Amino acid sequence: MGRADLCLFHCSFPCRNSLPPIYILCSLSPFYFSSWSGACFGRLMDLHHSGICCRSISSASEMSQHLMSQPSCVREPMFAAALDSSVKGGVGITEGISAWGGSFGTGSQHKCLKRAPPAVTHALIDSASEQPHPRRPPGRHLPSVHRHGIPPERARSSSDPSLLLDRLLVRWVFVVKKGYQDTDTSIQSSVITKLKGVAFTNTSELGERLWDVADYVIPPQGENVFFVMTNLIVTPNQRQATCPESVSVPDALCYTDEDCQAGKAVVAGNGVKTGRCLKDGDSMTRTCEILAWCPVEKRSKPKKPLLASAENFTVYIKNSIRFPKFKFSKMNVLATNNESYLKSCRYSTEHPYCPIFLLGNIVRRAGSDFHEMASEGGVIGIQIEWNCDLDKAPSECNPHYSFSRLDNKFAEKSVSSGYNFRFAKYYRDAEGVDYRTLFKAYGIRFDVMVNGKAGKFNIIPTIINIGSGLALMGAGAFFCDLVLLYLIKKSNFYRGKKYEEVKSSSRKSLSSPTLNGNQSPDQLGGL
């Protein structure tokens, strides 16, 4: 087969410069129609459907001029080819090509293919599909073409796993995590708290009494941790003397004086043993005598919280923060000269910069009942979160409050449930003898915790995250291919669509130098 029997086409992938071109060598000789596999012109049409441009680089004949004379086909890149007119087989093939050319006038490529004569429809596949590619080492695969002529590189859609992974990666890094910003998490914070409210009680130990912030708030100076007393056991007029230990202390129980070793402290008790075993009042139980503040504390507390009205007390939480890296400072209180504002407002969505909260609302928002918690005590956490995007206006940097119960609310029946401690108030009588009133206080402790992060655009993390993202995109495509090729049931189907096997030709290859698309027409004359 000589030069007159061959036509060479150069096909390139638009926008995919990294992929090597495809060279398709077509034969018009009837002798070779049955010896080569595939359909040369059908292959060209499939490539054209995929948006791949093919052009002839060897032509010049009367038949090429005849085919080029069809205006509807000249506009199609893949048909702007010149075919050799010296075709073995003569008029029959010439008439067939002429008939095929006439069908191009319909403007439909499918109809053109349908009306192609058998001689041309079976014009055979390029030698590039049977020989190793001139620019590609042996063993490498050609880019595959799908059933409809669309290669995987062009057929990727929004359902492609690797493409979806790329989109999620970009959204996560640059939208959710703001990877283009430099951040500062070393927030500097100060918290000042003030409580308001009064309560009235009437008990046998204390009589009628009014409680204000100086009585029920501990410590009184207003720190980020404060305690509000809601229930108590009062033991008035204690003096240092000797008295029987409480029967509720196991180490103090005795039968004889020998059971009470003098000078030994009572384990989990209130004093030091004197060596005597005494009867405790009308009780039949005997306990050791101790040197202590007498009478010892009673073990019963009110069934209902003594300061139940603390539910309506208010707490003012003043928080000032600073991000040192960006030299940005802000406070959670509205900047106003109106002195009555903080006396009348309460925190809400309408007043986000009025940090005054009802204690009852705080406990309810933490998921607990105030009266149950006030009876035994507990711990509530108040979280203030500052997440500031300093690329926006400072007014967009706002505090967010959340509340949670820090002690185990499901352990209310446990011996270790609740929160309590003791304190005393001391006095001296006219004779100079000290005495005191002992309080066992139950209540709610509030821990104010401040966290925050500020971010601002910086070119350095932007470049770093773009580079990391591009690297991960490549890794994502690799792992998606790994899963589709080896881990799913239909891996053979995907492998067949992704790769096209390259087989060595059993026939004698062309003796001319390897074609790479850069030869001149004179160099191609050796075909």
C-alpha cells in the first residue's frame, strides 16, 4: 500500500494540553478493509462528538477537492481532510464517497454516518490504535472514549466522586474554615459580676430575716466564679466546750469509756475525744464526748429551699476581651451614656448588649429545674464565645452565650450530689467569750468561661492552603480511582471505560520515522 492509499489525521484534546495527541492513519484500499479492525471514519465522528479536533496532515488529490467542495462538511473540523484520489477499487468507491459527501448537507452527523457507503464506513482504524504512540512510552494507555465518544476527562459531571470531593474540599477549607485568614486564639479576657435581689425568711433559728446580696453572694467582690446561696442549715450560738458527738458519726459510737481514746480526733466528726462515753439526750445511742464548738451541727435541712425567691435574682456579667495579635478590643455592654439603660433592660435578641440575666432563666436554659437544684445545690457553666471575622465591620463581632450544667444532674439521689460548704459568723459576749453562728450553705455556683477566635485575611495562609488544597485534590482523585478500580463490584466496567488497551501490531509497521505531527509535507512524502 503506497502513499495514495493512506490519509493521516492529527487529533488534539482542547484545553487538555497535558494529554498527547492521537494520530489516526486511514486506509482507503479495499484490500485492507478486512485486515484492519474498527471504522476509521466512524472513529473520527466519535471524536468529533467529544469536541476533539481532527485535521488531515497528508492530502492533495481530486477526491479531496471533491469532498472539500461540500460546504456543509468543510465547516466540520474533522471532515476538513483531504483524501487521496488514487484509490484502488475505482469508480465504485469514488461514487460512494461522493454520495456520502452529498449527505453532509443535512447538517446531521448521525445521518451522514448512516448514509455512508459500506466501503467508507469500514475504512479502517488508525494504526495509532495498534501501535505504541510516538510520544508515549510503551505500556501507557490511550485516553479512553466512552460509548458516545466522550472521554472521561470531558465527561466528568457533578456526580463524579473525585469532582464532588474537590468541591467539598474547597468549600471546607475556604468557606467553612476560612483558610485564607490568619487567626488568633489567645484571647485575653476579664469578667466582673454583680447580683441584685432580696429575699425574706422566717425560721426558728433565725426568726424573721431579710437577705440581700451581702448575705447570699460568696465571694462578694464579683469574680468570674460566684456562688448564690439558696438553702442552708443554721446552728446558732456555738461555743467552745465539751458535748456529745452527733449520733450520725460512726467513729463516735461507743459502749464504754474504753471505746473513746482521749485526745484522738473523731474521724469525719466535729472535735477531739475526751475519754468519756455519754448518752446523747433522750437517745438510747451512746457517743463519745468531744471538745468542740457545741452544740454540734444538726444534720437535717429544709425540704424546700429557704431562698427559693433567688430564682428572680439578676446577675450582670461584664466581659471585656482583647485579641493581642490584631490589637482588637471589645466589650459585651452597649456603649451608651443612658444611665437607666442597664437598670431596665434584660438580655434578649432585641438587647444582645445588655448582659443582665435572671438566675431562673439561666438554670432553665441549662436544662435543669431551679427549685430542685436550689435544694441540693449544683454548678452551672456560662460560656461566652467570641468568633470574630475582622475582615468585616467591628459591629459584626458579637458575643454568643450558652449555658450548661457542669455537675452530674443525674446523681441527685447520690450521697455526693449537689454543692455545699460551711462558714461561720463570729461574735463576743459581754464577758469576752467568743461564740458563733454556723451556716451550712447549699446553692448554685456559676462559672463564667470565655473563649474566642479572631481571623483576618493574610496572604501567607492563603497561599499555603491553596497549595495544600491542590495537592489534596490530586490525592482525592487518586483514592477515588483506587476505590472504583479495585474495591467496588463493577470495577471491571469502570476500568474498561477509563483505559483503552494498547496492543502491538502483528503486521509490519511503517518504515518511516515516527510521526509526531511536526513533520513537513516533504517528510510525509515517504508514506
